[in-house]
Amino acid sequence: MKFSKTSLLLSFVITLMACQDSGPQDFLLGQDQCDNCKMTITDIKYATEMITEKGRIYKFDDLSCMTMYESSEVEKAKNAQFYVIDFPSEKFVEKANATLVQGGAIKSPMGGNTQAFENISVAEKAAAELGAAVIK
């Protein structure tokens, strides 16, 4: 059986697309825009992502922007996955598995003033140092 070059290329592209990660996507700081407020995302430590059931990725510059978007776009947010950045490591963590610290000396881009932590003891220590509250 002979395959044409086009068929071979098409098979390669389909295979490559099937192997792509379906999780969160790295931020392009200074280039990506918040899907809620349209500001440029410049601080990775406060950035968040929502991935819809269909795989569309929405990026936000602050947890408060993601929360507002989730409230205003209920259908898009339905069954979506939500990711925050672990403040110390700057790695993605599912929001449901993160401990959030809010207030005190925390200053985030859009005034949500919330940091996310993968480790609860690290979050509690940060909250004490910042005069903030553990909210989850």
C-alpha cells in the first residue's frame, strides 16, 4: 500500500496533536492577556488558568479575575478545571488542592490580594508572616 506524502504528513500532524498535554499552559509574561480584565499578565505568582470541558484555556492575571469570569461565564466554567500558581515554586496546582491566603501585606495585580500554596503548613507560615488569613 502506498502512502502519499500528504497522507503521511496528515497522519504525523494528527498523532502530534493527540500527544499534546491537556493540562495548564505556560504563561508568556508580558504577552498573554487576562481573559477577564484584558490587562497584560506580568506576575506569574498571581496568575491563574481555567480549562473548559472542551479544552479551551483561559488565562487570568489574578485569582479575583478568574473568580469574576467564572461567575459571569457560568456555561464556560461548568465542569472546568481551575489552576493557580503555587507561590513559592511558581508551579501549577489545581485550585481545589491549594490553600489560599488572603489579605494582610499581600498585593496582587487586581487587588484580589490572594496567594496560593500547595503545602498547607507553608501557607499557614506565610499567612502569619504577612498578617493574612488562610481562607481555604
